[in-house]
Amino acid sequence: MADNHPSGFSTVNLSIPTIKTFHKKPYPAISPLRPELSQAGRTVLLTGSTGGIGFAIARAFVQAQAARVIITSRRASAAASAQAALTAFAKSINSPTVAIGTTSDVSDLAQSEQLWAKLASDNIYVDVLVLNAAYFGASATILKSPLAATWNAYEVNVRTLIDTTKRFYEQPGGQEGRKKKYVVNVSTSAIHNFYTEATTMPLYGASKNAGTLAMQQIAKDIDVKDLQIVSYHPGGVFTQATRDAGYTEDMIPFDHEDLPGNWGVWAASEEAAFLHGRFVVVHWDIDDLKKEETRKLIAADPHFLQIGVVGVDSI
């Protein structure tokens, strides 16, 4: 799909046969104001979401009337700033959401333990977990990267996902009533497009692939009625990280940040349950996704929209 941009570049770079409509901006079907997507009464925890796509997701949960939106950051100043901004936003739209910014490096196991212990001591039960913290790493090839940097990418992009999801699932207070929980994993098209965007970030693509595969495996072994897990590519959004990489807003046709923001709320709804354990793309129209044709593909192929080896069939 072309973006009709002078650069000739398009952020829409993945598709499946059943998708006829693509989006670069938010649209009514994923609006957090839809009653069907209401997050009223829920507590949402987002990792690494003080800016960019993560903050857009947090803002969408405020619009969806979540009871609490908790954002983690390694920096106290960033956590405080995000809390203040979300609080002001909630007030401006008369949302009941209580915003909480907390300092925690979720890739550090000791700090992760402290975070969940504090939530338990405060009698805070998390209903929705948004996994957004990530490590991009250098653009060097894996063999030319220092081993410490390579392993750090796997600790952040793989171990953190497993550790945080495990603590989320095992948190006290929810198992007695078998309260359903939701995991929204912010992945990337770089887990598949190894010969395009991942060529400049091979370590990022490889480690995010492994992290998404881990979430896929967790989903395989758990009932969606207990824990729903959906991974998605958030598109190409102009963020501070993009600016730091040398881009300007008019260089390529960036997607609107509220597209992945609103999509994150939709992924934490019952409408997305049929995508449990799958990887999907924010550009894809959800009405096309929900059609019988897509559901038939999922029912017929357990590997559809999942990580595996291309060209190989099980016999």
C-alpha cells in the first residue's frame, strides 16, 4: 500500500489476504469511547510508557475510563511528568482515572520484585498489562556488537516480558474469583521484516522476535478465558526516539500516535479474544480482521499470524 508521500516510503508494510482497508489514523471502531471497549473499574499497568506510543496507549485507557493507569519509568522525573500529564488529561475529559507514575526498571529483577510487592501491599490488583518497555540497541550486526549489549537486548526484550507477565499472572487477589486478565504486547514488524527495517537493527528484530514468541508460547498454554494475550506492531510513529535517530516529522509519512494508542485498548477487550496468542498489525482494519474469512484462516491453521519457519508444514 502506498502512502503517496514524496519519499516513496510507506509505514504500511505487512498484510494478509483478508485485509482490504488500512489505517494510519484512529477510526471509530477502535475508539476508546465505545461502550464495548470500556475499561471502567480496571487497573492498567504500562511498562516504559512515559512518552511516544506507550503514553498514547496510556492516554487511550484514560479515555476508556480505567480506574487506574500506572506507568513505570527508570527515571523518577519522567514518571512524575507522565503522572502529571495524565492527571491533567483525565481532568480535562472528566475521566475518573487515577494516574500513577512509579520509578522502576522492569528489566531489573530486583526492582520488578519490589514493584509487584508494592502493588500487593497497596492492595492494587492489575487487570491489564501493557508490555511496552524495549531496548533498541545499536545498528551494528550481532557479531560486531559487544556480547554485553547483545545480551542486554534479550534481557529487556525477552526476559522482562516473561518476568512481568509471570508476576502479573501470579499476583495475589485475582485467582480466587478467576478474574480474567489481559496482556497487550507492543511488538514490531521487525520480527518478520528481517530484510527491510530490521537490516538496520538486527539485534532489535531478533530479540523482539524472541520476546513475541515467548508470549505466543505462554498464550498457547493458557485459556483465553483466564489470560488473553495479543501482540501487535504499532506502526511507524514519530517519537522522541525517532527524532534522536535523525528523522524529522516530514521525512516519511508517519502514523498518528493515537492509532496504536487506541488499538491497545481494543486489544484489551473481548472483541480481540479470537487473536489470543497471535501477532497482528495496527494498520489492519479490525472489521476486516473480525470477518468470518479471517476467523476461518485462524481456525484452519494454528500457526496463522504466529512466529514459525516460513515454508514448512507439519506432517
